Amino acid sequence: MIWSILAFLTLLAGLFVIYPLLRKAPRVQSEEGQQANIVLFREQLSELDRQLADGEMDEQQYRELVAEQKRLLLADESDLPVMESTRSRGAWLLMAGLLLVPLLAFSLYHQLGASEDALISELMEKRLVNRDSEADAQIRQQLQQRIAGRLQNHPDNVYYLVMLARMLLEDGEFLQSSATYQRAVRIAPEDADLQAEYAQAAYFASGNRFSPEADSALERALALDPNNLTALGLKGIRAFESGDYLVAITSWQNALQAIHPSTPQAESLKAGIERAREQMGDSMPSLRVSVSLAPELTADSGQVIYVFAREWQGSPMPLAVARLQVADLPTTVVLDDSMAMPNGKLLSSADRVEVVARISSTGSVAPSAGDLEGASEALSMKKQGLAATIVIDRKL
């Protein structure tokens, strides 16, 4: 496809240049030049006639000057075809250059490997179109072979290394994928996404265990970007496997806040959080909150809802926060210590709390005019199986 586009553009550019050159050159300028020379010659001849009549020169001088003017006139006329011939030669040289330059460019294009990049790009486009078809396997194989070949000449190309590593991961070739990611992170060690993907591949390559390589890459990714989704997911898995369920819940809750709640990834995170809560049993105090919107009020389905608990008649700083959308209503959420604010107090540290559900008109957790809100009465955190029902029924 890209070759067709390049050929078309070259042809189009060539037509703009060649067309004026192939047109027969107009002779208007040459004829005008001849006429101008003749007029000038006649004026000069008239002046010589006057000077001869006035006695300003003799007959011999007159004849010599007339002969000189005739010679100059003939010389000017003979120069015109020479200029036309020079222009013709220049045109053909330009045409030859126009033909040779694209050929030379295409030759260099092949030698430098850019044509291979174009083929890889075409295969990637084909794969997007045919991802769910029978042709996908063949396209993927061709793409993988092309990328591997490109990396033989350019082993430090991070872009192709990551592409190859991801394809190997899709194929279940975890050891090869991990090794390819390792090559990439050596070249770009400050890329949080790359470190997180390497940690994931190393985890699978070790039989779904956190090897030293996976642990190291995960810690590096979190240090570079504490909110990296892949890293947070892996951190939750590692904590769950080691029995640290609170860290697992906290990690997955943080990841959940950054993605749309109706995506498959969000559903997986929610399921993981529920499993972690089941494992914890009653060891972590929690508060189950049912939230609904009063029928007389309306809000856009995409508006954000913050459900949070705060100290009763105390600090307005939330102890635990859940983020939802109006489209989720009515719904039930569970607030616990895993949903605490960074460096904030824990829900379990409070004696009595108030639960607030607020539909934000600005997207911010801070209240503003136009927000819709509902709140509970004071709730004692010392009770087991604590639950609250909130109806969002007033406008701020």
C-alpha cells in the first residue's frame, strides 16, 4: 500500500514539472526581441542619416557606422536560437534528473531498511483488520518474522523489541518473551510501563511465581510510577499470594479507581478484591453502603459519584473513598481500610462515622455548587456487619 502511495505522489510531482517542459516553447518572446532590434536599428540608421545630412560626418564614416549597426543586428538575431537550444538541453537534463532521483531514493530506501519498516507497518494494519479472522495467525507469523529479521540488523530498537516480546507473550512463549523484555529494559530502564510488562512476563516465565527478576522489575516500575496499572495489579497478586490481603485489596482498589468500572479489567479487579475480603474474614472492619438516586433528581450517566466515610463531627478528610458513576446506580459498595486516602487515617481508627454519597458536577471530590448529595446518620464502627443506606436526594 505504501509503495502505491509513494509511486502516485512521485508521478503527480513529475507531471507538474514535466508538463511545462514538454510543451512547445512559445516564440512570442523571440519574435518580440527581433522586432525590438529592428526598431532600434532603424532609429540608429535615421540618426546616422541626420548626422550625414548635417555634415557632422563624411560619407566614409557613414558607411562604416551603418555596416557596424547591421553586423550588430545580425549578431543579436543569431543569439536567439542558441538560447532556445540551451533551454532545451536544460529541460532534458531536468527530466533525466527527475527520473533518476526517485530511483536513487528507492534504492537507498531499500538499502537502509526503511522499506522493511513499511512492510511491518502494513502487516500491523492488516492484523488490526483481521484480528478475529483465520488470516490472523498467518499475518502474526509474518509480522513476527519481519520484526525478528529487523532486530538482527538493529538489536537496540526498543520499539521492535517490545512488539516482539508482546507477541511472544500472546503465544505463551513466556521464557522468550521475558528474555526479549529484558533486552528492552536494559536499553530503556526508566520506562515504567516497560518494567511492569517485563515483571509480568518474568512472573509467567517462572510458572506464575515472583522470581527475583519479576520482583526487581515490579519494584522498579512502582518506583518510577506508583499508579502504573499493570504494576498495581501485579503488586496485588504478590500480596494476595503471600497472605497480605490488605495490601492486595489496597493495590487493586487503586488500580480500580483509574479505569472504567464496566470494563472486563474492572470486573476482574472487583472479583479479586472480594476474594481478598473473604480471606480476611472479620479481621478488617468494613462498612457496606447501598446507594441510590432519588427519582425526582436526574444526572448524566457518566457523572462521577464519590462514596466516602468521614469522622462524625470531626475532620472532613475522608477515611475511605469509593469512586463510581451514575450509570452504576443503584449499587452497593464496601468501604474499608484498603480505600484510605494516601497518608490518611484509617476507617478502623474511628469510633463513629458519617457516610456521604455525592454526585460531583466538576469531577472533584471537593464539594461545589450543583452537586447532588445524600448522607447517613452517625454509625458506630464497633458494630459487626455494619451497613448503611443512602439516597442522594438534595442539591448543594
